[in-house]
Amino acid sequence: MKNRILLIVLAALTLTTMNSCTNSGGSPADAVLENIHNRKSVRQFTSEPVSDENIETMLRAAMAAPTAVNYQPWRFVVVTERERLDAMAEILPYAKMLKQAPLAIVVCGETAWFEGKENPYWQQDCSAATQNILLAAEALGLGAVWTGVYPNMELARPLGEFLGLPADVQPLCTIPIGHHDGSTQPRDKWKPENIHYNKW
């Protein structure tokens, strides 16, 4: 009896998912690709806060990123206090929009590696996590922008001190996030001339 109920529930979930994809006019692949192509760098935000649920959704997406030997060096500092966001905007000249954004996620990387060596892949791993945050923000109807920090130590050092980061953790970037008015549109960056097959 329990198995039959489980099968009925699974069948209902499958039909719901299929109907959702059909009603939205495409397949799950279409939805993923549409989200990728709709992502844009948003620099204007309303004062509406980002929900805790959406913050966790973005962080879960970040931690689903690929990572060398599954080391998962990423660490995240979530900043929601207005005073701290404003102070970060003074530290980071490329992130002045923090004065508007209700949320920032600072993507950091643990630089320690095996046998006391420095992790040679933390920047790539944390960049992949950053892209997942940006895509998740787009999927949630939020705006976000990647603002660089590392390897500019004139930015990384004071930001690390401000956030109280351990010595073996570096800030890679800061992502201001919030609700936007829809005025920013995605750019078409497709350039076939940048593609080479089999050799240059």
C-alpha cells in the first residue's frame, strides 16, 4: 500500500514538472539557457530587503559549483546591516552601489592547501561559486553584480580586515544584490570570431 502511494505521489510530481515546463513554453533546458542569457549586471536597487530564504537559495547554488578535488575552499560573508554596507562602499571603489543594495555576499576563498601549500585553484573554485550566485539571483528575480576585489591587495587587505577574515582566507569579490526595477537589460555577447575548432 505504501509503495502504491509513493508511486502515485511520484507520478503526480512528474506530471506537475512536465506541465510546468510545457506551460512556460519550453523544456527544462530552455529554462536554464534562458536564465543564463538573461543574467545581467544590475547596479540600481530598491530598498526592499532580500528574504532569508532567497539568501539561502543563492548560497546553496554557490556551494553546488565545481571545485578541484572537491576541496570546496569557498567561504561566504553575508552582509545585511546598512551601516556595514555603506562602510564597504567606502572601501571598494567599484562597489559604490552597496549604498543602495540591501545585501552583499562577499565570496572568499580559503587559500590553505594540502601539506601546508597554497591552494592553486581557490580563485577558479570561488569564481564558479560566484557565477552560480549570479545565476541564482537572476532566477529569483533579483539583481546582482560581480565587483572584483582580489588580486588587488589594496582592496583585499582592508576588506579582509573590515570583515575580520582569518589570515588564510582571501576575499575574491563582493556581490551587491537586491530587487531592481527591470530597467537593466542583458547584453548579447555572442561573437563567433572568438571561437576556434581543433586549433587556433
